[in-house]
Amino acid sequence: KPVIVWIRRDLRLADNPALLEAARTGRSVIPVFIADGTLAGLGAAPEWRLKLGVQHFAETLRRTGSRLLFRQGEALPVLRALVAETGATDVYWNRAYHPDEIARDSEVKSELKAIEITAKSFPGNLIFEPWQVQTGAGGFYRVFTPFWKNARGLPVSDVMPAPQTLRVPDHWPASDNLAAWASRHRMNRGAAIVAPYLLLGEQAAQHRLQAFCDERLQDYARDRDFPAKPATSGLSEPLAYGEISPRQIWQRAKVLWEQGVGGAETFLKELVWREFAYHLMYHTPHILTRNWRAEWDAFPWNTDENHPHVIAWKQGRTGMPFVDAAMRELYVTGRMHNRGRMIVASYLTKHLMTDWRIGQRWFSDCLTDWDPASNAMGWQWAAGCGPDAAPYFRVFNPETQLQKFDPGGTYRHAWIAEGDLCASETAQYYFKAIPRSWHLQAGNTYPAPVVTVKDGRERALSAYETRSF
Ligand code: FAD
């Protein structure tokens, strides 16, 4: 009797508890990926990247002699049908934590149990389960530092090996055609240049982790804020699709921390920010859609997505070079450096006084490492309305930030062509990648600021001060 392994965002063989447990039963294993309704909200870049990830994982499984079935439809009927077709008695999966996924998985679990199927979920996608890190009073954390101080001392189990073999069923059930999986969006934004920035698959992620630990970790704390330096791990993308597990990263870096390698503690702390984001999404799911602090509902944010300032922000034409460089990097590569994310989010929510959800949506359409928990927490943090947020009166100055974090102008040169006599290839490529309807060309003059640093700051602060938060 086969075991079905329901593959979701855990596209890896190693440290995959559901897959390993299924292999250990000694029975045949049927891995299946289901394109269901929880994927409906995906933006263009993450949808495109997920499909590539699933195709890549299908190939990886094929090389082990197994397969990845692909089915489209709602998870429960698909699994029920698969159980009926194959005679499987067990369905295993690794847990997901988005509220829609929790609701779906709870229903699937109870419905499968009702037909005498063993449905088991495993912890595989976080280092700490969201309920595992608790305050002294048994509640959840709203502030990062005490969360970190608690989490860093908790035991973390060893990384699990990849299954040695995956027994195949006598007959493979039919699969829908993965290549014909119809994307809802056309990912035409510079796919040609996005591709070289991709970090696709388990092996590539492991190589990246190794190279990062060998070559960059030592200087991570010093260099991680400079967007032109390749100083960070770049692992957020494979993490978002489970091509690497956070525990694999944690265990590797933890050893280096214990050996006193510089940068290791700072890096582990960043990794735990991701855990904190999931902790918050689990305990306060409204972080995804509403101001985390309800008093912010009264703030007079612009909510017009078609406001010229918002359009200029999306297109990287605000006249603020740091903001524009980062927004163009995002559009072309599907990535943006963390310092850039903080600057563009601050500029949108403070200088342009625009609702953070407009920025959140644009990021969710453009980021190949899009993660609902980290994205929502990042935006609410930048806007000032989230847990442990940067206070609203702390307004990043994109001009001084550029001087400080891009002193040689390398980042600016990489992304802004206008007015640059020897514009870089990437900066020029931006104009090829964007839609014609934006009516932009490399030869345009660089715009004057849509809102100056001083005016924007004063306007935001006076709006803030008239509300008594
Ligand atoms: P590294 O510096 O190498 O850090 C290692 C890992 O730690 C990252 O891969 C990531 O998993 C985690 N991490 C680091 N910083 C953060 C953070 N601030 N919050 C949560 N986890 C963190 N990250 C995403 O993965 N997806 C998103 O959609 C996302 N949206 C964001 C939106 C805003 C407005 C902001 C300010 C931040 C956002 N982040 C998001 C967090 C952060 O910018 C990225 O995780 C980081 O830039 C990824 O690069 P890296 O892998 O090289 O990071």
C-alpha cells in the first residue's frame, strides 16, 4: 500500500521529514504536487519561480528513479481521488503556516481521517514551530529581541538525510502535464535577465550556503548593508520554495558561531527574523492584511494605486536615486537588497504617505523570494504600524543613505542609465525589460524628485503629529 507525500513548498530531498518518513515505511512512495486554490493569489514573479522550482524538483526525483506527480484542482478531492486510484493508506506532508494553508490542511486532515487514511503533518519548514517559542507567561512575542534571546537557546534537532531510496509503485498514476501548467500571469518582465539571477534547486542552494560560509560570513556583519557588495547569502529565494531548509542553514552557521567566526551571530539573528515573521503570522494573521496596530486605521494614507507618485515609485522614476535603483533592480532581477527594501518602503509610506499594502502588493508581484510572512512584517515594520516597528517619526533619508551605503556610486551606476555617459548594461537593460506602455527610454533625462526629502519628511511628520498615537 503506497504512501502519498504531498509536496508543497518543500522542494528538496534532504531534511524533508515527510519524504524521509514515507521512505522509512519501506512502502512505495508517491510524491504529488497539487496546483490548488492557495496558489491563486501568487504574483507574476513568485508564480513563475514556483513553476520552475517544481519542474526542477520533478527532474531531481526522476534522477532518483522516482517521479513527481502533478495535479491541478483542490487538494482534498485530488488527494481523495489519488487514494482511491492507488490504494494508498497514508498521506504525509510538511506543515505550512499561512492561514489559508492552515485551514486547508486541517480540513484535509480531518476528511482523510474520516475515510480511515493516516494523515500526518511534519515540522520541516521552520527552525522553531510558531508555538514553540513562548514568553514566560506562555504567550507569543511581539518584540524581536526577547524572541531571539529565547529562540537561540532552544534545542534544534539534527538535519535529516535524503532518503536512500524511494520505492516506486507498481503502476504510476497519471499526472497532469506540468509543462502545460497555465500561469495566470505572463512573466515577461526581463525573464531573460532574471534567469541569470536565479538560484534554482537544492544543489545550487547547498553550494551557495557552502560558498557563503567559506567566503562571506566572516565579513557579513560589516558588509551586509551595502547593496553593491555580494555580502549576503542570497538564500531567501531557495528558502521561499523549500529548496533548502532553515534548519540546514541554522545548523551550519551555528557551528561557526560556536567556533567564534565573525558575522555568524548576526547572520543567525537574520535567519531568526524569518522565524519571527512566521511566529507573528501564526499568532496574529491580520498582519497580512490589516494594520497590525489598529490605531493606524485612522492614518490619512494615500490608497490610490494609480496616483502619479505611486506609478513613479513602481517604475523607479521618483528622482531619488537610491529608491529608483532599488525599484529597477527589483523589476529586472526579481530581487532587492534588504537595505533597498527598507529605503523604498520608507519612501513610499512616509515621503509619499502611501498605504503600505500598495507596496506589499507590488513586492508580491515582483519578488522571486516573495514570502507572505516576511513581506508583511517588513512592510508593517517600515510603515510604523507593525509589531516592533521602526517608529513613524524615524524617516530614512534616501540621500544620506545613498552616500553612506553606496559611497562609490556603484549601485546607482548599476541601475540608473539616465545622465550616465557610460551607462552599465544592467541599467540599459531595464529599459528593454519594462513594458512599452510605461513610455520610458534610457535617453530620458533623470527626473527631479517627485517629493523632496525635506517636504516629504515634514508632511509625513505633521500628519503623524496631528494623530495622537
Ligand atoms: P541574508 O542577509 O543572507 O539573510 C539570511 C536569511 O535571513 C534570509 O534569506 C532571510 O530568510 C532571513 N532574513 C534576513 N533579513 C530578514 C528580515 N528583515 N525579515 C525576515 N527574514 C529575514 N524576505 C523574504 O524572504 N521575502 C520577502 O517577501 C521579503 N519582503 C520584505 C519586504 C520589506 C519591506 C522588507 C524591509 C524586507 C523584506 N524581506 C523579505 C526581508 C529581507 O529583505 C530579505 O529576506 C533579504 O534581503 C534576503 O536576502 P538574503 O537571503 O541575501 O539575506
